[in-house]
Amino acid sequence: MRGLHSKQLMMAAMRCPVCRAPDTRVLDKRDSADATTTRRRRQCATCLHRFTTYERPEMSALIVVKSDHRRQEWNADKLRRSLQVACTKRPISAETIERTVEQIEAELRSRDQAEVPSSVIGDLAMDKLRKLDQVAYIRFASVYRAFADVSSFEDEVSRLIERAKSDAATTRAAR
């Protein structure tokens, strides 16, 4: 394959998911808003089936260190599900949740450490949720902090109210 143009190489490498023919052609290519993903709309030259592929850079493995010192690979879906549960029946879109997961992952990767404690992930998620929706924040905190009793829950709500008052005073002072 030496001497082939890189676009020809890319086209030859993508097989049709229906007939498995190696000859597909790119009809449309678009980058995501944050330029982390490339979406390609393709068509098979043999059966004319159209399909979409997504290209993302391969990231180095990010290892999460749990509180019991077990290690497991970072799983954005796990965080996404936790945020979705916390945001159930709240006015928060799926796009907002996805953007929050992406922001947290980007922040973790920007630390240039192969391993990250799960507590850091939980703290980042709580910080994002506190700014996003207070009910979702309390829901997430109740699981993440494993409130032992009602007084623990009340303490967290009190801290949230105090932060909200402090934030409001800061905003008024800035005007």
C-alpha cells in the first residue's frame, strides 16, 4: 500500500457494515464543535448502504483508584449514568450531562497523572452539579457521601444554602 494517498488508505480501510465490501466513500465530513471528534457519512460502492463513522483520538488509559485501593479503568459511562440518576426529572438536558462528563474527563486528563482517586471524580461531579442544579447536587451527594442519617443530610443542605447566600452576595458586590 506504499505510495497511496492517505485519503485512499482511509477509504480502503473502512468496510461496509452490511456487505463487508472494502470500498466505501466519504460523502460528508464534520468535526464536532470542540474538535475532538470527526463524523464521517459514508456510502458503500457495492451495496450503496449509507452509514456513519466517528473518529476520536485514542487516549492513554486513565486508572481510577477506588477507596478500597482497587484500580479500574476510567469509564465515562459510569459517571454519565450517575449524573443521569441525580438529574432525573430535573430540567437538565442530555447534552448538558454529556458536556459535564466531557469537562470532568478533560480536567482529569489535564492533570497528566495515569491514576486518579475516585474521590477526585466525585468532588468534581459534585462541584459541577452544585452549579447546575441544587436538587441534583443533593441527590448525588446523598449517594456519594453515603449519608448515615437525616442529620448528615440536613448538614449538607445547610452548607448548600450557605454557599448559595455567599455566591449571591458576591454577585451583588460585583455589580
